[in-house]
Amino acid sequence: MTEVSALLDEDRLAGRARTIESVVRRENAVREHQLRFLLVDGRGRYLAGSLPAGIAHVGWRTITMRNRDVDDDDGATTMTLDTLGARMSDGAVVVVGSDTSDIEELRQNLGMTAAGFGMLIVLLALCGGLLVGTTFLRRLDRVNLSVARIMQGSLAERLPQIGMSPEFDRLTVNLNLMLGRIEALMEGVKQVSTDIAHDLRTPLTRLRQQLEDIRDSAPTPEVIEQAERALVQIDRILSIFRALLRIGSLEAGAGRKRFAPIDVSDMVERVFRAYQPVAEDRGYSLSATIEPGIVGYGDAEMLAQAVTNLIENALFHTPAGTGVVVGVEQRGDGEIMMFVSDNGPGIPAGEVGNVVKRFYRLDTSRGSEGAGLGLSLAAAIADAHGGKLVLEDNDPGLRVEMRLINPRVAAGRGPEES
């Protein structure tokens, strides 16, 4: 320390008296007593300075002592000093102390400030992370909802942009382009079957007329019988084409203008009574569990066609003696459910998702009547009414439910604008 070196030099050159005067002068000259001094003789007796004689030492030390200038040091009762002592030639010791109380206070304040800012930064980071995470999860939920609707068959659905970064936005754009391509391909497949059905219906109708003319003018019973068999096959082909055209029109949204309030219970009852004698003649037991007074909103003709298809599906694909139940009920959440169940052989679990596809038939049904369009048409009708067709295990047998997810149950309510 410079002050110690200066006092040692002064004592050697000017003598002890001048050194004592210098210590006193330096004590009074240093602003706010930032430096404090001590000078003791070789026996440790106090000579000058404001430091107590008991701290005389050689070398560096850090000491804490009572503050005699409380008013000048903002009320601090103690003070901390870094001291350096040196021995003079006659054994006297000079000690110079630097008050580090302000530095210690600053260090403590800086530590507390750093801790406070650290906690604030951590809190802000947690809040920011929670906000970003919540925003991301909320947007991801919207994407998941769109994916769920696409998986349920809504191919026109597109994924919303997440908006968290350009990479996510580019991914969303590419996925939407892919979905658009898939939709176009699926629409192309549907359109091909519809166009074929439409284009072939006219020549087949003319062929039927020609067969009728041949039958009516046939010279022999054999020719008449052959014409009758050909007419049966033509009628079967025409029914397939009519079903294809009907499915195509339903998938295109046609027929909604005919929606009106209908008595679903009465409609199912009429279909049941029409098929009851047919089922008995074939050796089936057809019964009904119809909850009365259920009113919905839709196309009565289409819904009757769907119930008819489900009953015919049960009668054609189960052995004689099978019990078939047709019914309708109103569920607590406002959902209308029409169903046809049987106790026949049922459908393998792995085939449940396939039997609603067009022209799909189980191996056990290859030799029976039908073209594999009955359940497809029923599914299209359910979809046109905002519902879905559900196939479940009846243990034993099959239970097919047509659930109208959003039925308009209030009589007199007009059609919704689409």
C-alpha cells in the first residue's frame, strides 16, 4: 500500500515526530475517514491514529471494529477494514486500514439484487414457457380435431396453421396439399362409379324394353322363360346402378332440400309392418322395439330406405330361423338411434370396417343375392343426416345402428342453411 511506504520513508528521513504529525494530518485529510491509521512504538504503546493499539500487526488483515463515527457512516455501528502493517527500523509498527464497509454493503446489495433478478428471470421464463406451451397445445388441439374429422370421412377438412414457426407452417401447407390430392383422387374414384352407372343405365333400360318385347312376342315357352330370367338379371343390374347413383347424389349433398320434420317412430313402424309378413314367409322372426313419439328432421324417404336396407341385409345374410329386431329410441343427449339387430352368425371383427365399402362382400355371402351396396347406401344416408352408421357385436349376431348425431328434434324447425 502506498500510504504505508510513504510513512516508512518519512520516519526514516524526517524522524518520529514528523511521522506522528503526518499520521494526524492524513487522518484529518482523508474524506469521510476512508483510510484510518495507527502508529505504536516498539513496546506497543499508542503514538497516533484512530485505530486501537491492540490491532497493531505486520502484514495484511481484515478486522471488524466499533464505529466511532456513526453519524458520518449512515448509522453503521461497526466497520470492516482491510489493514496492512509494517515494522519500522526501531521496532515501531505503522498500520493503515482501508474502510471496506461500503464495498461489503455494495457486495451484499449486488448479491440480493442478483438473486432477485434471478428469481424474476426464472419466473418470467416459467410464465413465458407456460404461455408458449399452452398456446402451442391449444393450436395442436385444433389440428388434432381436424385430423379426427378427416379420419371420420370429412376429406374436405384442412389442417389449421399452427403459426409457431415457419417450419410448422410449411408442414401444414404440405399436409393440406397432400389432403387435397387425396380428396381429388377419392372424388375421382367415386365419380367414375357414378358416371359408369349413369352412362350404362340408359342402354340397359333399352335392353330391358327389348327383352320385354321378345318375351311378349315369344313363340315358345322356352324363349319366354329365358327372357324372364334375363329380365331378372337386368333388373338386378339396374338396381345396382340406381344404388350407385343414389350414393353419389347423397355424397354430393343432394336431397337436403327435402328435409322436414318427420315422425321417426311412425316411419320405422311402417317399414317394420311392411316387412313382417315377408320375414315370416322366409322363416324369420321379425320383432320391433319402437319408442313412440320420436320426432326428428330429415328426409323420410331416405331414412325409410336406410331402415329397409338394414332389414334386408339381416334377412339375406342370416340363416332361416334367425331372430331380427328393428327399433328406434331417443337417447338422453338428444341423439336419435335407429337399429336392426339379429342373433345370426355376425361379422368377424376384422371385417367390420370393410362391409360398408361399395361392392364389398364377405366370402360367406358371395353366393347370396345383393351387390354389397346395402350398407354403403345406409352409411351415405346417415352421413347426409349428420350421423353415422355403427356396426357392433350383438353377441351373438350383428347390431347395426344409425345414429343421427345432430338431429333436429324440434317439430316445425326449418332446415338449416348449409
